Amino acid sequence: MVHYQYNRRHTLKRVLVFGDAISDVYSDFSFKKECPDAPGVNAYVRTGREVRAGGAANVAANLALLAPDTRVDLIAALDTELAYALKNASQSRVDVTHSILTDGVIEKERIYLDGKLSTRLDSKLKIDDWTAKLLLDKLDEYLYNHDPDLVVVSDYAAGALTKRHLDCLPKWKMLIDTKLTELYPLDGSLVIKLNRSEWETVVMKDGIPESHTQCLIVTNGSFGAELTIRRETSQYSAKTHSLKIPGHNVPVVDVCGCGDTFLAGLAASLLTTDDPFTAMQFANAAAATVVSQPRTAVANRADTLKLLGRNEQ
């Protein structure tokens, strides 16, 4: 059973997280001996294996911890290992009853030899059409029965998000982190979030990517992030406003999953404020708390507020 906290100052809010859940696997090996099978080849013995929640599952876990007074529902394809990893990361605060339990989820395995990252092995790069259809059915059913305050979409171009899924999503309250190179299918979105390289790819095809959303946010790693808002002033003209925030001076250990944390931080902040600039600041601080941790990590709300010079009210 999932337990949720209630804040006496407001009713419990609800967020739907949808998209590509990823199993981030960390495999550790230690040197054993030189391999007799071939010259110059070493033999290693496995010393550990850990699964952490990535992609949409990581977004959901971060959101649950950054907005503890919020009900977080996840619709994604999970296997038992990934579902267990999500339960641990989110402290059992994410409801997965609307998700699909399946075999062969999207997996990214990182191989560590004597403590050093050596190789990443990606398996099953996309979910199959049948799983995508099941996710569409789950999404239709969920939105028919529930009216979430926000919808957060984590699109890794792994098959969970198709045009049919987009057509049934309420874009006016949708925050999306996407790999799409053309943004017109996202017209009317509340927030579109891209990293710098994704934005550079998009602008090669679309000179005004901010025209597809109320708020376009581009993250730039340790250099911070930029918010662009475009307001139509008439049928033929518009005004564009851009605001930048710097990065936080924190030691960078591992950047894996920090984009997921940023997206979750945006949603957590927008649940209590209508100011996207404030939300971007909170998201940027949340992401800074995870890059100083090894492997895919979840943000800590108290540490996030501390970076912003704030305390929990």
C-alpha cells in the first residue's frame, strides 16, 4: 500500500508521470587474473550488481521526494527489478498500479572494472508495439477516471510516447523532457525542457522552438539553464523574454539522471507556484544535489532548499 502525507494548508495534489522507464544497471567486477584464452585479455569476477530507477521511473521517484505532499502516479513499462528499485528510491511514495509489469524493459548496463566505468551496454532500445498499445489503454483509462494537476512526460524516444499518446494528453498542463527534433506535435504544452545539444538540433529545423509551448527551458549542465517565454501580442507579432540562471558550484561525481531530477523539480515547484522562473531555480538546485552523488540518484528536498538559501516552512 502507498501512503501519502497530507498538508493541512492545502488539499493533496496529484501528478501523473508517463513515459520511458529505464532500468539503470550497475555491474561491478574485480580483476582476477590474466585470461589464458587470449593474450592481453584479463579475466574479472563479478562483485556486485545493482538496479536503479531511470527515465520516467527516476522522474517519479524524484518528484515523490521533492513534493512529499503530492500523490505521484506512474504509467510506464516495468519489470519486477525496476519496480523494486523504484519502490526503494521513492520510499514507496509512487503508485505503480496503473503501470504495466512486463519482461525485457529498456536497460542500460554500466560495467565497472576495479571501480572504474569501462563500458555501457544498452539492451532493448525500444519497447514493442504491443506494450505501447497497452500503455495507451492505461493512459486513456487513467485520464478518464482522474484529473491530475500536472502531467510529466519523460520521453527517451524508446517507444512509450507516440502521436496517439500525445493526442490524448492534456498539453496545457504537460511538462515534457523530449528527444523529438521537431516540436510542433507538442503545441500548447505548459513546459518543454531540452538540454543544450537537443536544443541545437531542434533549432536547425525550427527557428522559434519557443512558439510551441508556454515555457521553453534549456539546460546547460554546470552553466545553469535558460527560460524563454513567448507571448503573442497580436495576430502577427509576439514578444519573447529570456531569463538565465547560473549553475551551482558543487563537485560533479556522476551526471546520470540529473535531467530527470530537473524535470521532477520543475513539476514539484509548479505545484505551489505559477512562476516558471522560480520553478527553474528549484529544479536547477535539485539537479545539483544529485550530480554530487554516484550513479543514478534521487534528490533530497532539504538539501535542495539549502542550496537556495531556504528552509522548509
